Amino acid sequence: MLTFILMSVEQKRIKEIIQKIKEIDKDEEEKIRQKINKVHEVYGEYDILVKIKSINEKDANQIIQKIKSIQGINYIRTYIVIHKTHHTDKTSKDGFIYHQ
């Protein structure tokens, strides 16, 4: 399961929040079965983009709840991927590979 989290945060705490998000994945005591795949600082309406790969919805929700508990986050938007499309160099009509 692939999930993207977009968040608006207090500007002065961006680096601190990114570090706390990265530390969530290192919590071995809880044996979380998902992985924070990427954390990006971005420009625009949101400040941070997080990509999570998880086994199932329950596991994704665990990590989302941990992220929500971090101080300095103004609001979060969560997007669960239902269909993946990959760009490829292979010759195809539109240059993309579609996964069913």
C-alpha cells in the first residue's frame, strides 16, 4: 500500500519536524511493518511531502497517527494510491506503463 502525506507546518520548525518523521521509522520497539520511504521539503501550499509504503491500511494508519502527534504541524492531507503509473523509456503510445 502506497500513501502520500502532505502537510503544512510552522515554518520555523520544518527541519525539526522532518527529523521527527524520520525517527518514527527507527522505532523498533513497536515493530511497525511499514516504511517511511521518502520525506521532502517542498514549496507551495504544503511544506512537507511524505511517502509511506505499508503492508495494509492499519499499518499506514499507525504511522499517520504518529506523524499527527508531532508538534508544529498545522494540517495534514493524506492520499492513498489506488492506481500506479510509471514513466518508461520503452516505446508505448503515451510513454507510460499502467499497472492494474
